[in-house]
Amino acid sequence: MFNKETINKFKTIPTPFYYYDLEVLKQTLQKLKEESDKYGFIVHYALKANANNAILEIIKSYNIGADCVSGNEVKKAVECNFKPEHIVFAGVGKSDAEINYALDNDIFCFNCESLQELEVINELAVSKNKNASIALRINPNVNANTHKYITTGLEENKFGINIWELETVVNTLKGLKNLQLIGLHFHIGSQIMDLGSFKSLCLRVNEIQNWFASRNITIENINVGGGLGVNYHEPDANLITDFAAYFKLFNDFLELRPKQKIHFELGRAITAQCGTLISKVLYIKKGVNTNFVILDAGMTELMRPALYQAYHKIENLTSACSSMKNISAPFGEGNGLKYDVVGPICESSDCFGKAVSLPETIRGDIFALRTAGAYGEVMSSAYNLRDRVKAVYSDKI
């Protein structure tokens, strides 16, 4: 992904920083639109993956909507000129202020996750003399076969309305006159690599659709969420996720009713591979059984490894650059040396990888932590009173 010229430019920029390859992002979006448009599918971008303004501007230019899970994400989408009729608002704990802001901006839909939430939105809508379009987020009890912290579609999770609650919810909706039911919403988890999980979701949605049809309830929109994973281990081999297989599966197995529209909420699959966290080696610390590479980036810049032991490919770009004869030379391949790659934060969990095989590494080497375009910058913090780091873009260096 990085040629010698780019690596040399990295050496002139204060580290750490997030590097975004905008050409990779555009190629990803082009493929996404090409495959989704085959079936007339509607895609919303999940802002929680990356809310960087420059990234959002490019995404919006591909006529993609916004999927928001907080009031501030709704506000960000509005400020970045996403059309209100393309904004959906999900989340298990929407505050009154957040709901009011969304109502004032006439967003497309609230994805609702509990009976009480429906009652609150209706009450607030009545006070404003407005009607709110809502979708019921239904818990399909489908296992996404992913990390337990990013599984969302099981009955033991906090998200969504359970199947056994539907009768009560539907009956209650009849009395909530300022709510209009326009859709059903599902989301089973994140970083899903097994497309079989999505097939299971389709079959479950078909059953739930039959339940509503048997009660003569017309549903205009089916929102199947997101969750499509990316290849963290070999990013260069799979820079663009297989959107063709993903969308074809839903076309093949989801049984839509006449005039129904299907919506997707993709985040990671759009932005993950275009982003890299660039860092510099502060120290090499030799231990009894372990050698440590101590970087100037830490869990404050990339939380995923500390949060749920996520893997990110780690490359020593300086060593790769010094031995590079052409831009296809391998990056980060070890010569038998193994290091624990850690950050400077005062927490033992501030570790990016253990026993990582790398070329011999010295102070000042430039490192890349790959596939950091999703849940990298957006999850950063100022813990230890650290400065927020900047973003650098491929078209600006």
C-alpha cells in the first residue's frame, strides 16, 4: 500500500497521525455503489465507524445516507449536508434532547428499540405537532459468530425488541397517533466474515415478515443493518470487501414484498482499509523473555486491541523502505526477531500485538498499524491528558 516516496514523506510528519488513502476510499465506494445499485438497494453509512469530516464529504458525494446512533451523530450528518430524508437514527438510549433535535430536522426514520422509547417519541412528537416515522428494531436471535462484545442480535443482548414482545408493541402502536410505522430494522453484529450469518438473518426476517403480513400490517422498508467484516490480517490482499457476494446473498434469500425497499447500514466495510495509524518507535526495551517496541501511539489512538483483543497488522515501514527495491517489496516481514508492540499509556492493556515477528527495529523507526480507518480516530481519547492527533490525507502529502 505504501511506496518509498510516501514512506519518506511520513518521516517528515510529527507522529502519531491517522493516514487516509482517499483513493482506496473512493474505489471502495465505487464498488459498493456498483454492486448495491444492481438491486436498487439503499445504503446508509454508519457514522460511528469514522466521523472525520473529509471522509464524510467523500461518502456523501456517492449519494449514500447516514446511519446515526447518537444525537451528535445526527447533528454531524445534518451539518455535513446529508439530506434529512436519508438520515436514520438508531440507538438503545436516545435522550429527549436527541429525539427533539431529530424531530426538528425531519429525519427519515427513528429505529426504535423498546416499547417505552416508542411512547416517549410519540409524546415528544405530540408536543411539537409532528409525526415521526419509525422502524421497529427487532431482535432476530441470530448468532453473528463474531466477538461477544460486538454481537447484537441475540436475546441476551441489550439491543432491539424481542419477538415475544411484538404483539404488545403492535397493539400499543395503534394508540400512538403521532408515530408512523414504516419499517423493520435488524442488526446482528459487527466484523462478520461468515456470510452464512447473513443468510440466517434473511431467513429469520422472512419469518417475521410473515408474522406482520398475517396481521395485515404493511411494511415499506426492511433495514438489515450492517456488520460486514474486513480482512485485518491481509489488508493488501483484500483492500475492498466482497460487496458483490454480500449484496447478492440478500437478493437471493430475502423475500421482499411488492414495493418494499431494503436498506443497509455499512460502516467498517467502507472506511476500515483506507486508514492507517502511523507511529514512531520511542524505545526498544529488552526484557528477560520479551523485547518491547514502545511506540508513541497508544490505546488512546487505537482502542480496538485493548477493548476486545482485536488484531491489526503491524509493519515496520522504515525497515521495509531501506530494503525496498520496488514498491511490491514485502512489509514488516520478520527475520526471526519477535517483539511485543506496545504504547506509552499507563495501562498494561496498552498493547497492539504480542510476539510480533518484525525486522530488527531501532529507535525512530516508522510503524504502520493497518486497517485503522474504522473505529480508530472516532474512538480516540485524551486519557493521560494526551493530545488528540491529527489526520493526514493522501492528496495532501
